[in-house]
Amino acid sequence: MTVHLPEVPFPLEPFGPEGAWGYEDGVLTGRAGARQDRFVPPGGDALEPASDAPRLLGAVPEGDFQLAARVKVGFAGAFDAGVLYLHAGEREWAKLCFELSPERPTICTVVTRGHSDDANSFVVDGDTVWLRLSRTGKAFAFHASEDGEKWTFVRVFALGTEQAPVLAGFLAQAPTGEGCEVAFDRIAYRPAGLGDLRDGS
């Protein structure tokens, strides 16, 4: 099932478990099933397969870009999250999560290069926040915002190679619970990078 969002200039395809993805009136919805996550434990076996969660991804055109959305999460279980996701390879990918971590909604990031790391950024009041991922040159960046206007820098990192195609899009996860509903709206794509990662723009 290919999904064409009017806000995004590339088609999106589902990956992983069934996510019940749907789009109507500017809102993309999806659902993670029980105990679905995308994570490779940092202390685990290097050959251990990654766990998986529903993803809706498309190949990003070459060059700098920004992908942003407001995400609302039906928090129920610990680590439930709505996520903007980057994929450069089977063991090279990154998540910008709005996550119940484990008791308060929190901006969290995971970057996987063989194994996953895991870091919390800041706590958010409520069940809705803005997320943005971007590429400027050879680097990727994550930002979050409580109003969609002033953006807080969360992380900058490298992922994959210049030759590897990069997929970007959306993910839902429910690592410990029985499932999680997510909704993304105010979706926006810009074919431009960021001049200053830390000035709030």
C-alpha cells in the first residue's frame, strides 16, 4: 500500500508490522501493536536481530531537507511513542521520539549503528508536540517544539554514507504495552537545511 501525502514530495511505503496507516483531512494516523519497538539493545549480541515496529517511509531526494510534523500520542504503556524516523541501512537508523519515558511524556532520541543508543532530552506537558528532522550537508539533526515556532535543538549526528539512499517518515511503537495510537498533522517538508541548529529557528 503506497501512501501519497500532499505535503511530502515522495511516496511512502509501509515497513515492519501492520500499522493500520491512514490519511484524512491532513492527519496521518497509525497504530503499533502490543510490544512492538524498533531497537537493538546496546548490551546485546551483535548478531541479534532488531525488534520492529510499524513504519511508513519514503526515499528522500538528494540534498538538504526538513521534515516536520505535530504528533499526538495515545499514551497507555511505558515507552509508547510517535516517532519521526530516518533509515540508512538495516543497522543504521535513527528515531526522534515523543515517548512516555516511562511515566512522563518526553522527547527522546535513538541512533543505531549496529547497536542502538538511547537518550532523553526534555519533558513535555500534554500528549502533543512538534518534531522535526533535517539534513544539512553530511549531518542530520533533530529538533522539537511545543508550539511549532521556537525549536529546541536535540541532537546532531552522522548516519550512513553519502552514496546510500536515505528513507524518512513515521513510526509508532508500544514496547511494553498492548498498543499505541499516533496521529501526525501539520506535516511539512522543505528542500532546505538549517543555517543554525541552535538559534531556535
